[in-house]
Amino acid sequence: MQMASTNIGERMGRSQELSDSKRGPVIGGHLGNKSIRDISWLLNIPRSTVSGIITKWKATGNNSHSATKW
């Protein structure tokens, strides 16, 4: 029996950052009192991403990922 060779880096790499145009609806949903879970489901993005966008927006007042690098 032969084992398939897999490169774990290929399977578990970081995904691309969301564009500014996709971050806007996250902030809009938050301002519209939607839950993180609802925003995540509606926009089909991970809850952790939604939470991170909201947290960064609260800290900086800016939804652009190019405004500050953490």
C-alpha cells in the first residue's frame, strides 16, 4: 500500500484578506445590530473574520485593511 504524499502547507494555508468592498457590509451589519453569527452566515465568511473586522474597526474607526497592520 502506498501513502499519498501531501504537503500540509498546501492544505492549511492562510486565505486572502477581504477586500475593502467586502468589509463594508460587515460594518453595516454590525451597525444594523446584526449578530456576528448572522453577518457571517449572510456574507458566507468565517465568524472569526467578522469579529476581527469589527474589532479592528472599533479600534481604528477605519474598515480598510491597508490603514493599519497588526
